[in-house]
Amino acid sequence: MRWQDKRYHSLNYELRSVFNEKIGKVSLDGGFTCPNRDGTLSYGGCIFCSESGSGEFAGSRNIAIKRQVEDQKALLGDKWKVNKYIAYFQNYTNTYDQVENLRQKYYDALSCDGIVGLAIGTRPDCIDDDILDLLEDINNKTYLWVELGLQTIHDHTADFINRGYDLDIFNKTLNKLKDRNIRVVVHVILGLPGESKEEMMDTCTYLSDRGIDGIKIHLLHILKGTKLYEYVLENPYDPFEKEEYIEFVVDILERISPNIVVHRMTGDGKKELLYEPWWSLDKRAILNGIDRELRERDTYQGAKNKDEV
């Protein structure tokens, strides 16, 4: 095993390597919106995004940041015995505000007991130079990563999901963040209608070649009330089957750099909102299946990466 008990570079392994103990993550709602929702680019957001801004399990935006942190820590206390946490600004676009408002909310979170770092989810078209300066300042003081919701490198899919920016903007923002030594984690979605497995793989290897620090691999799950839900009711398509998905994730792990931290390997939504695939609710079985497939192939992350072979 290259990463203690795993054959992939897990976030748990990475954080233990940095902090010498298990680290939790508290999900926060900073009260932001998105240019894809407020009319700057469009209304309604990306077609897969729920009304909560893809943060169904985060705190409430009606509660102050410091209170959200404490509430989330209390919830996690029933699940994990941890003393330190990353504060994760999850819902909507968490750099889409005046820089001073961002500064206040970020530092409010960092001021809470046990918070040892920040994770900030955002869009690459919502990071200007003033925000870069703020992020660099925070990065010099604490453990930080910035999450960019790319989902795909392919223009036809980006247009279909109403992403609202092109790949060149992503690349420029990625380079600006890396120039300031800020860790970048990128979201990709597997199973978007109209994409082949080859195209999905191309997205992941493209990102690997560009030196991203982390990746979040999401299984497309369709939530009621989204534009995607409306689409699939009129245009049925075949989602991944469970074993097919597990095998494909392992294919991806083999081909990306072993230096990339794997933050996520599936996606989950609230049971009451989920339309399909229902097997996605058993997250533990999916992760165990990936571990099993890696063992059975006797393979590991990066085994077929061009820089490793």
C-alpha cells in the first residue's frame, strides 16, 4: 500500500500527514449566490445544481458563521472523534462577493476553536486580483485549498449543463492560483448526458497533466427540482450501473498522477430529493467496491499514469 491502508492518495492520508491526526470538515453556507443564478450570466444555475447550491448538508445561511461552525462540530461529534477541522465554504460560489465581506467570513471561521484551515468552493470566473491577494494572505497563514467546479473539459457538455465559462478561463485561473502556491482541487462529474467514457477520462487526465493538487470525482445524481431532473423526464438516458461505475473510477485512478489528493470518489444527495441512481445512496458500498477492485487488479493510483510507467 502506498498510502497506509489505501491504494489511492486519500484526503484522510494527506491531512494526517500534515496534522498528525484525523481532521474533520465542517460545511458552511456563507450566504452567497452565483452569477449563474442572479442574472449576471443566467438564472437557475447549472442544470444539476439544487436550490441549496449543491450544499444539502451544510449549515444554515440564516445563522452566523461562528455559530454554524459550532453546530457542525456538534453534529460531527456523533460520527467522528476529532479535535481539528477544515472549515468548508460549500454552497453556491464562495468568492462571489466584495472582498471585505469575504475576508470577514473567512476569518470568522478561522477564529473558531479547532479550525486549522479553509476550503473554499467557487468558480474560476469569480476570482479577481483582489480576491487572489486575499487568498494568498490566508494561504500564508493557514492550510487552504480552493475548489473549482469544472465538471468537464468538453465544450458541448459545458454548454449543456449551463456552466457559463469556457476552458480558457479555468486554465488562466488555475495558473494564477498555482503561481501563488495555493492548492487547487477540481470537481468533475461522471455520467453527464452525452459524454462518453473516453471524454470523461480525457477530463481527468487533462487535469492530471496540469498539476492540480486534488480532485473530487462525482457520480452524477439527479435531484428532483433541478433542470436536469426536468430534462431526464423528457429525455431518458442510461445512468451508470454500480459495478460499471466502480470499475471506471479505478480506471481513472490508474491514469492520474499519484500526487493528486483524491477528495471524493462518488456523489450523494438527500434521499428525499434523489431521483436516480438510487444505488448512489449506499456510499460506503461504493467506496468499499473501489477498494476491492483495486485489490483484485493489484493496482493503485498512478499505475498507468504516463509519468509513472
